Amino acid sequence: MSNKVPSISEAEWEVMNALWHHSPQTANEVITYLQARTDWKPKTIRTLLDRLVKKEVVGVNQNQKVYTFYPLYSQSECQLAEAQSFLQRIYGGTLKSMLVHFMEEQPLSDEDMKELRSLLHNKSDHPKK
């Protein structure tokens, strides 16, 4: 989808992870999946599903007796939107500021540096259009 991915909360991410794992799912299937991983009550999970539907991050298939839910955005689209939001809030929108900060604060092995050099080299060989 080309439109902007709506912001989702940490709890809503859990619901999305359930739907990315397998979809479409009924509300009860999402509840069963999440109750194996959290201590949330079914009502809480239904509220989160409703919020995601209102935000238009999750779609609802109403063609059957039991509604099923499915993601309207891929996991990678949501991860990219979240990463861009984080960069904007914390580092003024510049990836370079974040990378410099992490490189100064975190030890990098020779293998890490080799991998980063390779990624940067490949990125410069194939500029995005």
C-alpha cells in the first residue's frame, strides 16, 4: 500500500504478529494464539483488534457467519514505518546520526565491520530509484 502506515502501539504489534503468523483468523483464533504468549483477557484482545480495524491496519472478511481478520500491511511495511518514526523522534530523521551513536557506544567485531562494509558497498553499487 502506498499510503502512510498508521502508528500502532506495542500491544497492537502483538496482535499484528498473530495475524502475520497466520491469516485470516477469527477473533477466537487470535485470542487463543495470544493467550499462549500473554496474560491478556479475551476482551482486551478484542479491543485491540477493533482498534486495528478502526485504524485500517487490519481488514475484516464479513462474507461468512464468523468474521475473519487479516493484515492490510505487511510486516516489513510496518517495521519500516516504525523505524522511520523512531529515527524522526530520536535522531532528527537522520540514519547517519543513529549509526554514529551506535558505532561509538557499541563494540563492533571485525566480522560486524566486514559485514557493514559489504552492505555499504553493495548499497552504493545499486542506488535506489
